[in-house]
Amino acid sequence: MTHHSYLELRPGILADCTGAVYLEDSRALLIADAHLGYAWAQRRRGELGPLTDGGIFARLDAALQRWKPHQLVFLGDVVHLGRPAPEERKAIEQALSRAASQAQVTVVLGNHDRRFARDFGHLPVSVALQWEDPRVLAIHGDRAWPDTPRWLLMGHLHPAIRMPDGAGVMQRLPVFLIGNRALVLPAFSPFAAGFNLAKPLSAEWRLLFGGESVELAAVTGTQVRKLPRLVTLRFATPSAAAP
């Protein structure tokens, strides 16, 4: 493999340059927040952007070819919007069917997937609220987080940082958020703006990352690299109405 195309986060747990995670023991490839059909869904909402997949289908194929997993697990928000239009449905069905021809596909339901079983239940994929192996427990992250001794893998947050490129222009890069209790995957979707980690996280994230410094690993699609310094996250103050 090309140098820097993957990064070992823990023994046998590898971060891929696309933002996916590969688990060697389970031969499982995990992807969060793909938001398939995004451009078509936004057109249905009245936006006039181009109808493009943004390269996500090619990136998905590349990750599958690189790792040749036995299982492919989508950690929630596999689609962007329910009740797809015909072209939107066709693109999503083709992507998921192609993936299912190469690996066993499981969709862990996220907050964007409320209609997934009705819209795409005819496809050869399994649907679940979580996925697990002996070392990790994988969820989307929009529901209450389970108390587990295993490393919690999740999406939902779309973590990102702002960094200057070679010309000094600030770019937003998706990142893995690496803590002792949890690993938050970057959004696999090229259209996800990302949550800027320079801003305070909502108060509930303190349960997972409070009181510890975390590592970040930035992804570009061709490289993944840990940032040289540990990061101390900030958290919003809970509202007075919170229990």
C-alpha cells in the first residue's frame, strides 16, 4: 500500500485515508455518514446544485478493493433523505448492490435512515441498531451511548479541523477523533461540512471525552496522518433546564 494511506490506531484497528476503519480480526470495513444521494435529495429540497455523487462511489469502491473486507458496516446516515426520487434511488441501489456483491453489508441506522427499511429493504443488506465484535461496539451516535468496556466506534459528529494549505488558504479537513473510550469517524460523504472542533462540543460529549486529551488524525482521501499535538476539547455549558 502507498505510505500514509492507512494508520494503525490500535493493534489491528486501521484508519483508512478515505475516513473508513478496517478491523483486521473481523475483516470488517466501517464507514460513517455516507449520506448517499445527497445531491439529488438537496435538489428535491429546492437547491440548484449539480447532480453529482462527489466521487463518493469511487471512494467506496477504492476502499473495498484496498481492504477486500468480509463485512462492510455503514455506521448510520447511509442515505441523506427518505422517499428517494427515481435517479436518486437508482444511484443508491447500484452503490449498495455493488458493495453487497463484494462483502456482507450491514446498515446501522442513523437519524437520516428512518425510512431506510421501507425504501431499500429489498436490497441484500442487514439492518441493525448497532454492530459489534469482541473489541469494539459500533453505533451511529445519535442515541444514548451504551456503557461498554469495548472501544466505542461511532459517527454522527462529522469531526473536522481548519488548516492552511500550501497556498495559505484555510481548508476544512475531516478528522478521526481518537479518545480512550471512543473513536469518532469522519463523515465519508464529500458533502459533509464537518463540525469544527475548535468550537465547543455540546455538553453530553463530556461523558466520552471530558477530562482527557485526545488525538486527531486528518484524512484527505489519499493520506491519513495524526496531528503532532494532543487536543483538549471544549464543551458547552449545560443549560439550566438540563437534568
